[in-house]
Amino acid sequence: MLPKKKLKSSFPLRLRARRVPLVLAGIGNVGKAFYGLVLEKHEYLQKHYGLDLRFKAVLKSDGGYFFGSGPRKSKRPSTAAGLLSAGPHWNPGLTAEAALKAGRPGVFVECTPSNIRTGEPGRGHIRAALRAGWHVVTANKGPLVVDFKGLRDLARRNHVFLKYSAATAAALPTLDVAMYSLAGAEIQAIEGILNGTSNYILTRMGEGEDYAEALREAQDKGIAEHNPELDVKGWDTAVKLLLIANSVLGLDLTLQEVTVEGITQLTPDLLERANRDGKAVKLIGRMTRSAGRWKAEVSPEIIDRAHPLFGVNGTNKGITFLTDTMGSVTATGGKSDPRGAAAALLKDIIHIFIHH
Amino acid sequence: MLPKKKLKSSFPLRLRARRVPLVLAGIGNVGKAFYGLVLEKHEYLQKHYGLDLRFKAVLKSDGGYFFGSGPRKSKRPSTAAGLLSAGPHWNPGLTAEAALKAGRPGVFVECTPSNIRTGEPGRGHIRAALRAGWHVVTANKGPLVVDFKGLRDLARRNHVFLKYSAATAAALPTLDVAMYSLAGAEIQAIEGILNGTSNYILTRMGEGEDYAEALREAQDKGIAEHNPELDVKGWDTAVKLLLIANSVLGLDLTLQEVTVEGITQLTPDLLERANRDGKAVKLIGRMTRSAGRWKAEVSPEIIDRAHPLFGVNGTNKGITFLTDTMGSVTATGGKSDPRGAAAALLKDIIHIFIHH
């Protein structure tokens, strides 16, 4: 029988739920959403998974909030907005190392801004956490892009988990489908629409807007960032593709090995024509193998109606795995917002403790 | 780090892979495909999952093949076609009970024909296996429809797994997505295209054929069975919906509680009109909740282009989960053939031993 239900029925036998200390680094949009989500779901997680998640510390760049490890839940702010530097828990000298050392290990949640060149400050945080015997879940792609192999090996050596669903398309299941739903099948190719911003722009261009208009609209709606370079030039897609490929196919690809072309050179003309023929232009991240070698590339492609990603429009994302025994399996959707990313972090934490 | 890779690296430390005895009941199309797949993947499963799957017995209605439990792999036929009643392993008196008792428990694989009224002979097999301390994976829906709660409780009492991915849309991940990829999220609604035969017929009707033509074509191609009643009247969809809902939502629905309408009354006219408006008619299995009560229904519906299942055509299947934190997540595809079902059985076996 399925573990979730097994747990439910066996749960009354446990005197109380398993207490899991959390240290959260970064309270930007995703960090805030995660803080709120854990408080919102506290009862649900106890009831359904037997997990009692407790924030022990929340780190910012200039210090942090330290709540200790006791059952002092009532003293913690009930929303991320309540985390004020003036509050009683604020400790201007608090570092990740100090927060990690004060008590038994739990899960370190990395949500600081992503820097895909240096990986910092996330890389330093993750290394410190893994070395201190903490599991790590991260929404921050930077450290993984810069040091995938190093961090993976460090996690193994310390017998802890390093999980990053939130960095690989967040609420859209990508790693899960490949590693869990396709267990026993060999993956022969991967293709994905992995960036919501560029997909939104392409969708609008397919409806007749030009690139500049579509980008401005996306920025006005808060979909595209003020500096959209990483998204529209294909680098965000490349990063996600890299992380998925390295995890699922057991590779050690670096970003330099991915051929990347973005959507900035596309003309509305091409998109309208594709549209007229009943086709669509999508920014596709693709892994293919020939003669035993994997090739990683990101580029705009014209796909037809029969393609399983054809209907993935707007800010939606999707991924298709071609396998030897299960045919082609596709996942689409998943909220593209901070709450979706927070939910992916939470999922990874559940998987660490509840091994389905 | 992700368990598949962790296993790989730790595997050299194990002297040999874990030997798992298998008893297979039923060698129709799915049973044959499973037998072949396990032999084909034997090395792969050892290498990637540390599992050494060994057929100990294969049961037919009039007896069975008994291979014992030793490492006598070379004596076993290398394809299901080699399982001849005249062969040295044939034992005309072999029953499930006898096969299960001769040696330490492993996994019982139930592939006998599905009877959704009596559940037999699968139900008897599964009960015997669970009572003998064997895990069970089943492609046979009958026993689960007739006795879901009884079998689930029996598995729990015996501390073994009862898994049925192969009975819930096979290579399309349905239970996996809900229980694993959406862990921590609450599912608020489910809708699925869960029957390949009726979806094929609807797709062809949308292209202008009438029902009788489309059905005949599906039968000629081996997609529809000679007696297509269960598929076209919606019962196969209802059964899958029931199993998914009971597992994922923790319900104890029976088939009598599902409102079922099939596709036999549809006119090509309606489908053409939907088509002209850029819409499509699909046979949808749907779970919705209002005032705290879940409602289960199967009926043909007109869906528009923005619907995540719009592009699911031909024999393809798909399922959409609406959640509180991850938005709408959809899985589509997965091979609709005996090999796909065999791959789903194999996946369930891997999950029993490798708890990701």
C-alpha cells in the first residue's frame, strides 16, 4: 500500500511528530513564501507526514534571526513580514556557520539570490551546511551551476541529502518524474520548455506582438525581471537543463558545454508564420545522444500540434522524457511563482524524511 | 543528493545485488511482456538499483512453471514464448499457495484477466500472497475494484506493499505524481483522460468519422477489444478514477458511487462542431469536492485549447491535478501497450525496495 496512507494509519502509534530544525538563508520572494508556507502548513505536515518543521534561524546578508531550538513557536513571527531587524530575535552578527552549530542538524534551506558566475553566497552556505551534517534544499541555482560535482560529492561524503527541485522548474516536477515515475526505464532524450518568461514572450509574439512589446508587457506584469538577459538569452533554460541532465543522466556537464541560443533575434514574422501553419515557436532545452555522447542545447524551435509541449503557453513550463519502455512521458504546469518554488522546497524536505 | 546516484556510488560496497524472488500469475499480453522485460533488464536493474529479480514460478490457470529459488537462471526460458506446458518446469498441479510457500517471500506479480464483478482469480491470488508476507504489484484492476479496502488493510496488517501503477494508467504516472511529486500540496480536484481506446475513437470522430467507423478502425488496429463495452461505456475510466481517488485522496469509494456516462451516444456532429470552434470532446474522469464531499464522475466533455489535456489525442492518456500550492500539474503520455504496463509493474517493484 502507498506510504502516505500507511503513515496516516501508523501515526497514532507515535507519541509525537518528528521535530526537524530549519535554517533558512535569504528572505527575498521565495524565502518569504517558504517561511509563510511552513507556518501555514504546520498542522497539515504533522498530520500527513509526521513532520514538525521548526525555524531555528533565518539568515539575511547582514545578520539573522535566531529562535533557538526549543518549542518556542509562539515567539516566532507568524509571517515573513514580521521578521523585522528591530525584533527580539535579530542578531546582527549571526552567520550561517554559527546558526548551524547551535544544536542538532536538520535542513538548511538556501534561498539567497542566484549568481551563476560565482555561486556565492549560496555556495558557501551549502558547503557549510553539508559539512555540518545538515541536509540541504535549495531554490538557488548558482551554487549548483558553479560546483555541481563538488556539492554532490560533499553531500555523499557527509551522508546527507542535497535536493533542488525548486531550482529545476520548481512546482513542475522534472527530477521526480525522471527519477521516480520512470524508475527502471532508460531515458533516451529530454526536451523541455523550462523558462516561463521567454515562453510568455513567445506566446505573445505568436499572437502578433513584436519582441520589444512582449518583453515590456512581461515586465509590466512582473513576469520578466528588469534585467531579463538570463531568461531571454536562454541561460536560465540552460542552467535548468544542465541540472536535470546531470542528475537524471548521471553526467557532469558544465554550462560551457551547453550550446545556447535565446529568443532575442526572433522576428514576429517567423512566429506568425508558424502560427498560421498550426505550429508554434518554443524555446526548447534539449538533451540528445548520438554515438554514446550526450549533447545539450537550448534554442528556439518550431514544433507542431502533435508535440506534447505544443499547448504549453504563457508562463507555463513543461518537460518530455523519451524512454525505452514507457514511451514518451510529459509533465506540464506547476505554479511559476514564489509560492510554487516554496512548495517545491517543502516537497524536497518531505522526501528527505518520508522515503516513498 | 538523489538516491539513484547515491546507490550507484555505494553499490561497489555491496558484495552482490539483493535477490528478489518473483511469482508471476497470468501470461497474457502483459504477463508475457513483464516476463520478457525482467530478463531483458536483468543487468540494468542490478547495476542501477542493486536488484536481482528472479522468477521462482509462473502461474497459469491450469498449473504453473516452478523454477525453485536457486541461482538456476540458465534453466529458465529466456522469453515468455519458451514457457511451454511440455517443458521441464511445468507442474500441472501448481497453485499460487504452493508457489508462495516454497521459500522466502518476494514480490507476487498479478497479471490474470481483470474481472471487475468478482475480482477473481486475482483477488484470491493477492489475498494469498499478502497473507504469506509477499509484496504484491498488480496490473489487474478487478481485485482492487471489488475489494479495495480489504486488500489495502490486509497489506497493512502484513506490513507489505500492495502497488498498482499498472492498473492506474500504466506507463502514465498518475499515483506517482499525486503522492510523490505533489507531496505537501493538497489536491483539490482531479481530471483525467484515462482510457486510450475511447480517446482514440473520439480523436477519429473529431476528424469526421462516425462512431461505428472509428470503433471498427480501433478494433482492426488492435486498440479496441472485440468487446469494447468496458472502454466505450466509461467503466474502465471509472475504475482507474476510483483507484486513483481512493489512493490519493484517502477515500473508500466503490464503483457504484461513480456517475458514469460513456461515448456511445455521441454524434459526429457534436465532435465536428467542437472541432470547428477549436475545441475537442474528451471522455473525462473527474473528482471534485463541494461542501466537503467528493464527487466522482465520468462523462464526455467539450474542452478548449487552453485545457492542459487538449492535446492528448489518439491512444494517449493524461491526468491533471489541481492543488493549493503548486497550481495545476499535468502528466501526459506513457506507452499504452503491454510493454508500458510491464514497465509500470517493474517500477512498482523498484519503489518497494528503493524508497526514494
